[in-house]
Amino acid sequence: MPATFTAVLAEHIEQACGAYASEGRDGEVVEAGHIYVAPGGYHMEIKTENAKKVIRLNQGPMVNSCRPSADPMFESISHAYGANVLAMVLTGIGSDGTEGAKKIAKNGGRIIAQDAASSVVYGMPRYVAEAGICEAILPLSEIANYITKNS
């Protein structure tokens, strides 16, 4: 995602769901109820530092031909939170997120993928669904309700 897009994406997410959303900032402590979007051009990971979960940004090598990539983010979240992870893989190009989602599932976390019919591009959710690690594959319009009923 380009740098000019991610800040606007965070604003749109905030307007759509009413929860505070912003681009993650390096060193920022993760807060409950806050939505973080990886800034364009940066991988975003969650690290445990002094018993707190902290966002760390880096411009390491591209993963799956992109930066930010979902794989390092998912892997770091799985390491930081273990079985207390619920990840959603939504519309997107390619297989990015699949390897990280596998780590989440291996560590006891949960994965939900968006279905083909409601995806603009059924790449990322398709690969995760085909990996057999999803507890549900749902239309975008049903994901929030599913989470509410199953959390």
C-alpha cells in the first residue's frame, strides 16, 4: 500500500466503524479498542517490551513482493499474543498473510477469511481458506456479527 493511501484508509475505517483508527507509529503502545493500519512502505510488527505491546515499524526487505506485508505482522502478533489472536484476512491480491496466518493457527489463534463473492480480489483470503486454517469463511457483511456471537 502506498504511503499516501494508508492514512486515508485509517480515516475511512474510523468513519465506517466509529472506533479510533490511525497509522501505527514506531514505539506506540498498543491500546485496546484502537485500530492500527501499517503505514505505506513499512512492515508493522508487535513486540513485547517492558510487559507492554509496542508497535515497531521497519523497512526491511519486501515480503511477498510488498511492504507492508501481512506475514511479518501476523507472525509478530502470534508471538506477542499466542492463542489470544483473532485475525481476519480480507480482500487482497496474492498469498500475503498465509504463512503468518498459519503461525497464528499453530499457536491456537483463530482465523476468519472473507468469501469470494464479497471480495473485490479473492487472493489473500482464498490462499488462507485453501490452507485449511479458517474457522469461518464469510461475506464481509457477516464477519462483525460472527465475531460478536463467537467471542
